[in-house]
Amino acid sequence: MNPNELNETLLRRREAVRQGGGAQAIERQHTKGKLTARERIDRLLDAGSFQEVDPYVTHRHTAFGLDEKRVPGDSVVVGFGRVDGRKVAVASQDFTVIGGSFSEAQAQKVCKVLDLAVGAGVPFVALNDSVGARIQEGVWSLAGYSELFWRNTQASGVIPQISVMLGPCAGGSVYSPGLTDFIIMTEALSHMFITGPEVIKTVTGEEVDFETLGGAHTHAAISGVAHFVAADETDALATTRKLLGYLPSNNVDPAPRVTPTDDPNRADPALDALVPPDGSLPYNIRDAIDRIFDLGSFFEVHAGFAPNAVVGFTRLHGEVVGVVANQPAHVAGVLDIDASDKIARFVRFCDAFSISLVTFIDCPGFMPGTVQEHGGIIRHGAKIVYAYSEATVPKLAVVTRKAYGGAYIVMSSKYIRTDLVYAWPTAEIAVMGAEGAVNILYRKQLEREADPEAVRTQFIAEFKEQFGSPYAAAASGHVDDVILPSETRARLIAALDFLRDKQAAPLPKKHGCMPL
Ligand code: HXC
């Protein structure tokens, strides 16, 4: 063959690769309202930046009709490209090829591109749409999953890993995402489950539909498996691009800085009236976050899960920071099992990728009751202390109102090595609220009093005088300063600038034994 013919053969082969499972299967994919693997990559990456790897790899199995189902590329498209000019590696499962089933060949391709991503220090994005392990390949498929899970684990804390769920992700196809840092699901079309409805019915007799079992809202609000819910695939890919904009490429590079456009000394007077003096009244901590950090920069993570806590990325004078806050607008911002998991996980991600942390505290403590105790609130709550104690990034905290008992300690107190703790004038730092404290301390005395209510009121007033303001804590250095709420932005910017080159030397060890 002459060179022209060779080149034409290549172009024909390339076109065949682009057809995936064929025109009919692509049509079926579109009819379901889903994009193809390649269309998704095109929407994720900057135009024209995709560089494919391994387009000609095929599976090597013949049993159970696999011989007739061999197509170049098999059931995944992998490669690398750019998002907003920054490098990223991508694997996009192709449902048109045997349901995107996870084959030995798919494993080989995904593992190769993940290895490349780790080596190059760039984030890895998996676009998932798969029926799970390819049944016909038996142990070869399972071995492939093992290889991928091992790599996800090795890459954890080295490069950010994001999973976008765009179809029925069953069995093994949920555990690689489960090992990654962020999971984005779409409404209606994406599902995640270990065992499907038919297996559940056979084993337990329970009848459950896909949506209840593992739809986006189930995982965003109940299980906490999903971090973001997108309206559709285009929105999910836009969310991925937005998320990448807050993340460093790896654990050595800094998170991307933007040129600040918001005045670092902007003092929002509304903050000074945000916290109601009556401790039983709620307010929305997001109002504080929105007003303190660079305007419009807050990107909430895990918004639907454990709404009594708020976590997310934001920018402070152009720098990415991680924000953690109790949410007084939801069950008074109490800490429970789910909030503990949500906070601890986010803190560890930020620490792994050198993103400074700012924590806002208004919390009456841990949620009481048998549901929480039996569910292991001790074990889960311990994760927050562990995560903050272990984190060596610059850590700032602002006590906005209640910092009672365990909440003061675990939510980034000075003694788990928060660098600077500020208190607003509304802060109350105590072992517990005044009413509860008086009932415990003076129960016997109150029983003896002729007018117990008058005495109780007196004791409560005394307790509030001592602990109902931040000055007792400030007088002993337990908080570093009392600041006006409207000063918070300027003070945090100055503190983070001061701490920019913070050095910390943890004790040498293989790894700690985090309570899990
Ligand atoms: C190979 C499979 C397959 C599988 C489906 N297909 N599941 N091929 N291995 N596991 C094929 C179908 O025959 C079909 O091929 C194509 O993929 C698309 O599947 P459909 O059923 O037509 O798609 P849909 O109607 O959208 O239903 C999707 C589904 C369903 C709900 C996910 O396919 C399903 O329940 N599949 C089984 C899921 C599962 O149990 N997977 C294994 C989990 S065990 P044609 O040729 O007709 O297009 C596992 C072990 C690892 O993953 C665990 C590690 C922890």
C-alpha cells in the first residue's frame, strides 16, 4: 500500500472507533436522553483539546457471544485534555458497547490513563455509565476492577478524582466512584446501587424502584454518597468544570488563584445584625459566608446531605479556601452522625490538597438520643476531631454564637491546633447552655427554695454573665480576639496571608488509625 492508502486506512479505522457500539446503539442512547461517551467528553473539555489514548484496544474474550461483540476501543473512551486551559485526564464509559460493562480491556485502558494522570499530576475525571462487571469475562472483569480500585486508593490525596454518574451504575461500577473524592449525579437518569431491584426482591423480598434505591436524591440527601446533583448531563459536566476550578491539579501545586475583584476591606454592615441575640432564634450561616468571602464565590459541597452543617469551597481575596460551618437554620446546627462524616471528609480533602480552612461555629453540641448513640455518634463524631487535629493547613475559626461543650472542642478549637480563633461579640463559649447548666448544678438547691423560679432566673443570669459572652474566653486566651462581624473579611484575609507559609511537622508514622 502506498502512504496515501495507509493514511486512508487509519482515517477509516478512526471513524470506526468513533461509532462505538454502532448507529442503532447510539440512537438508543439518545432516545434515553443520554449523550454518548464522546459527546460527553466534548462537553467536558475545552474545544479540540481531547487527545485519545488506546482507541484500538479490544477485549480478548470469546465465550457467551463476546466474539461477535468485539469493537475497537471496547466499552470506554480514555485520554486527556484541558478544562479552562488546565490539564485533566478522562475516562468515559461507552454504554453503546455491551452496556459499558467493565471488561478486562476497559480496566487496562482506565488504569493506564489513571497512571498517566498520577504521573503528570493532573486530576482524573471518570464519566460513568455502566451495567457493572462484564458477566461473560468472569474473574478477568473482577481482577480489572481490583486493579482500578487499588489505583484509586493509591491516587487518593495525590490528585483530585471526580466521578460523574451518567447512567445505571451497578455493582462494581459504584465502588471506583466510592473511592474518589467527589461524586456528581444527574436527576432521573443516574442511579447507583450495589444490587439491583431484582436481586433485592429475590434475596429479601423487598420491592423497590431504581429511583428510591439509588437515584440522585437518595444519594444526595440520605446516603451522602453523592456530593452534587445536576439537572441533566450538560449541567453535570458544567458542575465538573466548575469544581475543577477550585481544585489544585495535585497535592504539590497550589489551588488556582484568581485576580481578586472584591475589596479586601469590604465591611458588610449587615453582618453586625445577622446573629439574633436570642440564642433560640435561627439565622442562615450562608448569609455570613456569602457576605464575608469574595462575592459570588461560594460553591457548596454536599448541600443536600446533613443540612445542619455547611461545607464548600470559596475564595478569599482570590485564594481558594474550604469553609466549614454549623447551620443554625437547621436543627440549631447540632452535630449528628451525618454532619460529622460530612465535615470530617471535607476537612481531610482540604488538608490533603493544601486548601486552608475557615470554620464558623454556632452549635449547641452533639445530638442526644438513642438513634444517634446506637448509630455510633461517638465513633462518627470522633472523625471531626481527628480530621481537624491531623490537618496541618492554615486553620482559622470564627465563633459566631454558641460553642457549647463538644462543639467548641471539635469544631476547630485552639487546642486541636487551630491557628487563630476569633469570636463575634455574640459568642457564648460554655460547657452547655445556661438553662441546662443551672438545672444540673442547682437541682437540689432549687427543690428547697420557696420561689425556685426566681432563684433559677437569678442563677441563669449569673451563668450568662460569665459564659454568655466571649470575654471570659478572650481573657484567658482561649480565643485570640473578639471582632466585629463586619471586620471578619479583612481579619481573615490578613490572617491567611500571615499563615501562608505555615510549617507543620507531624510525628513520623505509617498512618494513624482514624475512627471509621
Ligand atoms: C455484560 C451486560 C451486563 C453485564 C447488562 N448487559 N448487564 N453485559 N455484563 N453485567 C448488557 C445487556 O445484555 C445489554 O446488551 C446491554 O448490556 C445494556 O443492558 P440493558 O439491560 O439493555 O440496559 P438497561 O435497560 O438500561 O438496564 C441497565 C441495568 C441492567 C439496570 C443496569 O442491565 C442490569 O440490571 N444489569 C445487571 C447489573 C449487574 O448486576 N451487574 C453486575 C454487578 S456485579 P445488548 O447486547 O442487548 O445491548 C459486579 C461485581 C463487582 O459488578 C463488585 C465489586 C465490588
